[in-house]
Amino acid sequence: MVIIPIKSFAMGKGRLSGLVEPETRARLSRALAGHVAARVATTGRNPLVITGDLEVAQWAEASGYATLDDLGEGLSAAARAGASLAMDRSEPWLVVHSDLPWLTVDDLEAMARPLEEGRSVIAPSADGGTSAIGSRGEFTFHFGPMSFHRHLVDLEDALVVARSGLLLDIDAPADLRAATKSPRGAWLDETLLTPG
């Protein structure tokens, strides 16, 4: 099961506020989530969107993605809820962040194949966070600054997957500038420039 926690489009990407207007930030958040979810769906795996936001839930359902209510207790709790559902179904779980502009199907397969073979997997982001993490059993999530190191301690035998599509997430203005400078992020230009 591939879990994508999404808090809100309208409230997303607050650290870009000095660079990007609120409406554009909301459009960017939605486009990034759509990019990630579509890549997951292309692998043949149906994404599970975890959210407490009505707009996000409606978007996910209209896109054909399953949803699960986020109780508003933070990213780690949302990931735990998704992992619990996967375990109830005797499936491995993979939590993927919704703001990975360079994510490809190959990146996802590099995580999913070992996971389905019984390995735990973890992908660092360039700033020391965790872009994706997966396993089969109970796990205590520690999302936040430098979470990769905290997660790695608890998944000491995990396969570390370091790929450019997983390393770059959009948190700060420098991330957005880096993403748009690459041909892989060229699609973001239209999102940033096109209203509505």
C-alpha cells in the first residue's frame, strides 16, 4: 500500500510565502500531489491519500484514489494510520511525501520492489528529512528535521534508496528554484504561471 499524506492544498508550502502568492502555492501543492499520485498509479498501485481536508479528499476521490481520514495529529500520526491499515490487510506499507517534483515510476519501483520482497526501505531527502519509507510491521514515525537519521536507527537493516527523484522535495524557495532549473521540473513552470 502506497500512502500519501496531504494536509491541505490551501495551507501548503507556507515557507514559500516570500516567493509565491497564496493562490499559486495552493495550485503548486495540488499539482505536486497530482504528480506523485499519478506516478504511484502508473506503477499499478493505487495510492491511499490520508487527509483531514475536504478539498483534498474531494480531489483524491475525483481522481479515483482511496482516502483515509487524518485526525489532525500531525504527519507521523497520519503515516501511522496508513501503515496500520496496510498491516490490517497483511500488506507492506510505503509512505511517500506529496511534494517530490522529480519523482519517477523508476524511483517508486526502486522502493517498492525490495519492499515487496521483504526488505524495509528508506529514502533520504537532501535536507536530512525522509522522502519515503516503507516496511511491513509496526513502526514509530519521527517526521521532521533530520528525520532520516532517526528513522534509520529504527530500520537499521533497511535498504537506503538515494535517487534524485526522491532527494528533492519542495519545502523552501531554494528547493523550488532547483526543481525548476532541471528539465525534470520544467512542468512546474506552467503550474506557477498559469492561474486557476
